[in-house]
Amino acid sequence: MVEVFASARFRAMELITILNRCHRFRGFVYHHDRFTTDNKSIEISVRPRKGSAAICSRCHQPAPGYDQLPERRFEFIPLWGFFVFLLYAMRRVDCRRCGAVVVEEVPWADGKRTLTKAYMLFLARWARRLSWKETAQAFRTSWEKVFDAVEHVVTWGLEHRTLGQIDAIGVDEIQYAKGHKYLTLVYHIDIGVTRLLWVGKERTIESFQGFFTAMGQQVISNIAFICSDMWEPYLKLIREKCSEALHILDRFHIVAKMNKALDEVRADETRRMKHEGRAPVLRKSRWLLLRRSDHLRDEQHFRLRDLLRYNLKTVRAYLLKEAFQQLWDYNSPIWAGKFLDEWCRQTMRSRIEPMKKIAHSLRQHRELILNYFRAQKLISSGVVEGLNNKAKVTMGKSYGFRTYRVLELALYHSLGKLPEPESTHDFF
Ligand SMILES: [Zn+2]
């Protein structure tokens, strides 16, 4: 009998010893631990250390006690298949500084959230590697708690990040909710530290305005290069806010636009040929035409060569697109400009409407395109392209509910390179 009692005491002491080693806070002591009646969870009661004053959660200063609220459960990192909870009855203080009765602040928790900070950081780290749903499943918790964890970590990160000197930014948009809605993403482009700076709802002037407000005049006035696509609200605001910066039209977006136009020509012509009962020579040509010719395999080369013998609008549009690639080989803005003008002149005479539209748009934005060469090709929009692809993967992983808030958090979490809250211990 005595032995059983002793070993039970020994176990109890060990768990608290470990907690004191990894999750210890001044002013509080781990008092007692026990299994819940269903044997699924371990509960550890926490008490204020004798004589230590509670901290007011509003002014973060010690204040005299007022009363104590009912015990709350704070979820800690699970251990060996058991849920672990810290039990603590929050004190309220009568804070003279704040002139109010306020709930105390405890170092292991964040406001009303039910998870401990340590557990939130733990879950949030996993939520960067797995989808939120998978994270919830792996740790037998709910999607909402994973959301809470990421929200806590991202909020802390945004409050504590340093913006520093930002020389170059890239502005991009991304579609979500089955393509019906847009997000505006602003990246900080820098060697080695390209990161997501800002996420905005929609892609309007008003939403993009939010970026300039969030960054502040000091940061904005130092920006020397801005890379964006041809979306008019972006262009307008950039002209207004960063008149000193060199504004570069994004190479990646120009190529994407051109591919879209070519695809339109192809689809249209395929339909027409079918309607007229002609041989389906354009069948399965889509990727052949959209991929860069130097990325094609041998047999695709043969097929392409075969296709190019036909006198089709699609073929002519393809040749125009391929010819345009040469632009990026220029180093001098003057020669690049001459090439661009000549290409636009030819294309305007092509009688292929989607391509003419592109040429028209390129003419309108001639100076911004040439800025790419004026910036000596230093600003590679490929970085932004890469991040944008990552952003799309992130969106897929956070799914669950495709609300704006979820996406915003997920994007900051995986691409923002945000600092993480300090932890008493590295819980892996
Ligand atoms: Zn106070």
C-alpha cells in the first residue's frame, strides 16, 4: 500500500519537474497534477506564488488584487497521447492606474484564447508544413484551434517585425474563391530576403491605398523600384505615391498576357474550323504553342514544325509571340524601345484582334516596360512569380474556409518571414 502511494507521488512530482524545466514562470507555481476521470487528459493546477502581485492586462503593471474568477483550462502541448491542460483561476485586479477592475495577464496565455502560447506556437509551426486540416487531425484538435494558433503567431509577428530599408517591391494579384475574388499582394524584393509585406482585400485603389498607410511615409519614400502588372488602379496609385521610384512593368505578366491572347486566338480558330468542317490540325496544340519553344521535347518540335506550315491565325499569333521574346535579350533601353515599336507596328497590321489589343497596351505602357532595361534588369520579377506560385500552394493548404481572413493569415504565415513569439523552451 505504501509502495503504490510512493510511486504515485513520484510520478506526480516528475511531471511537474519537467514542466518547471521547460515552462516555468516567475510568480506562478505548478501545484498538483491528475488524470481526468476518462483517463484521456492530464490536468495540472497552477497557483500564484505567495506574495506575488497580479499584473494588470491593460497597463502591464502589478496591481492590488480584487477577486478571483472561476478556474479556466488552458490547453498545453499533448504528451504521449494525453491531452494536457493547465488549470488556473484568473485573478482580477483593482488597477488604480487604469481606474478599473481588470483581469490579470498571465505569461502562458494570450487574452481569451484557450490554448497556451507554447501550444499555439507548436501548432502554428506544423500548420506551415501541413494543411491546417491535417494539422488539426494530427494533434486531435479542431481546425478552429489551428486557426487561433496561426492568428496568434501571425499577429505577434506583424507587431514585432522590422521593416527596415525597403528598396524594391513587387505588386501582384491573386484570385481566390473560384476566381471570383482578388487579393493584392505586395512583396519586398531583395537578395535573399524576398518576403510578403502586405495582403489587401480586392485589387482596387482603396485597398491598395492600405499598403501605403500601413508602411508609413518613411518606408514608402525610400522605395526605389516598383514592379507591377498593368492593372490600372495599381499604376495610378504608384504614380501618385512613389513618383520618385522607377516603376517597372513586370516581365512575367507581359508574357502571361501574351499567352492568354494566343490561347484565345487558338480556341477561336479551332471552333471556327470545326464549324466549317475542316481538318482539326489545331487539336491538342495548346501546350505546344504556349510553352517556350526551347522547352519542347524532340517529338513536340516535329509536331510544332508541322503545325507552323499552315496558314492559320494561330500560327501567325504564335510567331509574333515567339518573336517578342527577343525583347528580353536587349540591354540598352534605346534598342529595346526600337524593337518594341517595330513589334507593335507589325502586330497592329496582323488583323488578329487579341494580339492587336496586346500591342496597343504595350504601346501605352512603353516607358514602364523600358524601365525594366533602365533598372539594368536588376529587378527580377521571377522572384515575385515564384512567390506567387507559393502563395497559390499556401491558399490550397489553408482551404477549409476560403474566407479572406483565413487566406490573409495563411499567406503572412508562410511567406511573411515573420519573427516568432519567444518561447520558454523549444518544444520542436
Ligand atoms: Zn492597469
